[in-house]
Amino acid sequence: MSKQRIFIGIYPTGILYADRQREVQGDYARLAFLPWSLVPEFARDCPPELRAEIEAHMATVQARRGEDFEVSGCGQTVLLGGATKSPAS
């Protein structure tokens, strides 16, 4: 993956993919988003060569459907393909 170019951020709502070489309003340009429902969303201006790399990364996450995935340092997890769970669950 273009580690120098693609930023991957894990957030409570999903995984964000952004372009470190382009800025929009002072932040990296958004390329794609993978919500925990695992239905990908791509920006219209996502370059095809980056889209292929992002799709490959997304496929590794989508292959884990049904598994718990930690999204915070305090133990919050999500069920991939499902909903957010609190640490007490």
C-alpha cells in the first residue's frame, strides 16, 4: 500500500482512507470510508490506482465479518458487520 500517500484512520464509526498529498479545507482529502456495516463508500475523485489499494485493504477487514474489532484504547469494540459494543458488554 502507498504508505506515504494513504492515511488510514480507525474511528468509532468506521475506517477512513485519506490522501496525504492532497488537502481539502486544511485536512487530508478523503478517498473512502468503510463503516462498520462493511459497505464501502468512495469519493468521486478517488484516483483509480489508490482505489485498488484501498479495496484490497477493505477486503481484509470485510473478510473478518462477525469478529470483534477494537476501536479505542478503552476497550470499545465493534462487531464487524454489526454494531458498536461498550467495554462492559
